[in-house]
Amino acid sequence: MPIIELHTKMSGSKQIVFDLARSIDLHKISTQQTNERAIAGVTSGLIGMNESVTWRAKHFGIYQNVTSKITEFERPDYFIDEMTQGAFKSFKHQHRFIETKGVTEMIDVFEYKSPFGYIGRLVDYLFLKKYMTSLLVKRNETIVAFAESDRWKEIIPITQ
């Protein structure tokens, strides 16, 4: 099972970074290159515990739908979303947040299983893990850009 782990540091409060990471609207901005759209479940705003979203995006020239659900949630420390339906055999995405002296570290651990047995593992090795890492890095760069400016207010009108 491939595992992608990213550590992204940024200035800004843990609460703001946490909310940006669970924002449906920010996710749409970070995935413009795949024309990703939320088509069911929570389709805008902030997603929370036991809520789900279905995304439709074009990857490798094919439109695909993936539904994920928030299965664990402790604001502002962590949340986990897991695929309930989609192209992967499974995936689990852990999001953890640590704040130290005004710097927030966001830790992503993305574990997935590809379908199709040996063929799926070969696809992982040849290009899928690199592709998924690139998508996650782009998403994190977008979170940093919003967190380190006043742009987060476009996404999160009021912080708690």
C-alpha cells in the first residue's frame, strides 16, 4: 500500500490552517487543473464529522467520481477522510496540525490501495504515486498562500 507523507509549514494559526484544509471551496481552487467539482454531499463551505463530499474530476483524460467521508475529527488538531466510493480500492487521508511559536505544521499522511492487483501496483510504481503527491503538494501550496495572507478571509468568513 503506497503511503505519501508531507510536512508543510506556514505562518498562521492552527485554527485557520485546519479550516482551510477542510474547506470545499479552497479544495476547488487548488484543483483547477483537473476541473474538480463537488457534485454531492457538502458542496461548499467547511466539511465536518460524518459529512461526505463527492468530487468529479478529470484525471488521465477520464472523468471520475470519488466520495470521501470525514471519519475522525478533533478541531483544530486533526481530521481523517476516507474514500467510500471511487476509483481507488481504498484511501485514507490523515490531516494533523501542530502549532509552535506562530508556525503551523500541517502533516498529511495519504494511504491508498489501487485496484487491479499487480497491474495497480505497477501503475503506482510507474506514475500514480508521483501524480498523487503532485496533487497534494499543489493543494498544500494553495493552503499556504491563503493562510499567509488575508485571503483566508475569502474562505473562512468568521473564525471560532
